[in-house]
Amino acid sequence: MSVDTHSISKTPVKATFKSAKWAFNGHVHTVVSSQFLPITEVDCTRVEIPTPDEDFLELDIANGDVDKPIVAIFHGLEGSSERFYVRNLMAELKLHGLTSVAMNFRGCGSRINEKPRFYHSGETSDYFTLFDWIQHNYPDRRIYAVGFSLGANALVKSLGEVQVNHPVTKAVAVSPPYDLKRGSINLQKGFNRIYEFRFMRTLRKKLELKRAQFPSIPDFTGSTLYDFDDQITAPVHGFNNADHYYESCSSKGFLGDVKKPLLIIHSKQDTLTPLEYAPFSVIESNPNISTIFTERGGHVGFISSPRNWLNQTIVEWLMQH
């Protein structure tokens, strides 16, 4: 793959990523960031808000200056508002006076949600529930948004769905899976099986809790994420099968319709959601999309020298006028 870091950026961005010398491949960036690097403490308030279908969403809020924008943050597959990439970004945003609201997807907060459905890569109705809540509780504040991995996919999808009417002024997508089917199958290869095993372990536990609430939810007899999406995600959320779900929700199908400024940050060493799956011609032809494609880094993990490149870059881009 020969995509230059600067070649398809339309808006000036700070694109120079200097990897720590010891972070020699994408797996190191991914695993060490997730499991070993410190998480910056930030004071948050937990708020529970209702959804239109009589369920609930749990939010973590870190308040900033009352005259500055508010940033909605969306985590990745089997993540939460307490993941390192969310908390560290919230801390950086607060340093700059920006309020942040991190949403826990259904079933990813402190307790299981109350409806048969949970979350998936194309679930955007909860995003708009959050945006409505922000507009009601923080009137006259600009709204920015940042999504990571699965959360980035759904964020891009939401931008493509409502286009110029989207409530967000600017958005950032970090390590999005452009092609959900290829990404799901890719998890079955090599070291990626370790990541898939971790995802499946928590998904199975949540499914047990969900089936205790709703015995009609299908049994899971597979072993891979593709199997889970085919047997559980698809039927529970109204799709015919995994392929129908993937085709309907992959962000590659919505990037061309994005009408708000969007920055995509992605490493060429990302093995979970490979950058090679990106629809480069669509991205290049959309004047609203800017990119930072780094030579090194992992999946939502960018161990830099000096530290904190990812969060500083996100905040700097959001605050550009």
C-alpha cells in the first residue's frame, strides 16, 4: 500500500507522528496502549438518560468552560467510557476547556440494558439520542464528536445518513473498520485471533445475561465474531444475516455522503482494521474529509515520542477554525 500521509488531506492537520523506538510494530502499539500505559484521571459525572424505546444510556461527563464546544465520544467494540483512549482524550479536552460526554453503548456501562437489542457497528439511533440530549442540556454550544474503531464506523455512518443536517460541527474517526465483513474475517488470522478471543469472551458473558432476560434470543453455537454477528447481532437487530448487516453498516458506504468536516486517523500498521480496506478514491474525492495515515502505530494505539500525540492532534484539529 503506497498512501502518503499528506496526499489526500484537504484541511491542514498536524500529521507528524513519531513512534517510540521500542514500539516496533502495530501489535505493540495496540497491546501496550491497551494494557500497560497509564490512564489519566479525569473527574466525571455519571448520568443515565432514557431512550425513545424505554431503555437507557449511561454517560460520563467531564465539564469544561461554559463558552466552549462539547465533544461526544464513542468507544469501540466491547469497550466503555472507562477505556484508556476515552479517558485520556477526556483529560486532554478538559485541559483545553472543552466539555466531553462519553457514551456507553447499551450493555457496556455499569449494568446490562433492559431491551433485547444491544449495540452494533451501524447503530446510530442512540447517537442521535445523545446529540438531542446534548442540545437540550447544553444549548448554544457547538458539538464535536470523536469515534474509535466500531464507534468511528457508526459515527461515519451517522454523518452520511443525515449529511448537512447532522448536529455535529466537526468529527474525528480513529481506526474505523471501513469494510465490516473483511474486518470480521481478518480477526480469524494469525495474532488477531487473540483479539477475537478477548472480544468473544465478553460478548458471550453479555449474551448469557441477555438470554436470562429474554429467553427468545437465539443460542450461540459458533466461535468467531462472524458467527456471533450471523447468529446473534443480525437477527436481534433486524438483519437477514451477517453479510446483510455488514453490507448495510460498513462505513465505506457512507463516506461519500459526509458533509461535515471529518478527520480520519489510521495507522498503516493497524492489523485489526487494516487501512488497505479503506475506499481511498471516495475519501480523496470528498472535500470534507481530511486524513492522517501514519506509517507506524496500532489499532487506536499510537505510542509516540513525546507522548500523547493522538489526543493532542485530535484536540488541535477540533479547535481549528
